[in-house]
Amino acid sequence: MEKVLVLNYVGNDSFSRPVYENDGKLYVDVEPLSDCEPNICTKMYNHFNGEPDTSIQYMKQYEGVKIEFNPKRIVWR
């Protein structure tokens, strides 16, 4: 069974990066460009305007997880 992480868009942080939420945890796409793969990081201290922390690609708990954006992935261009 494929694991899915649904990221719900909640707004843009002070650097205009899209912030998403799942189960109370905040995530940020640090490369929100339509021609780039998403680079999803946790937010430092789970603060909306906190710095990006760890990229989920390096976290074992997210290994093999498919990302879905709700309602869609927000990109700059």
C-alpha cells in the first residue's frame, strides 16, 4: 500500500514560500518553481514564518511517500 502525505496549503510565509500543513505539522516548498520538483522541508520549531528545517527527502519516515498537494501545488512561475 502506497503511503501518501497530503499537504494542505495554508498560505505564504514572510519569504513568499508556500506553506502547507498535515496533521498539525508545517511544511514549506523551498523551490516553488513549476519547472522544478518540489523540495519539501519541515519548518523550524513548526512556526509558520520559521526557517526551513530538514528536507523530507533525508528523513526515513518519508521514504517512499507520495506527496499530494491540496488543492494544488503553489508555484511562483
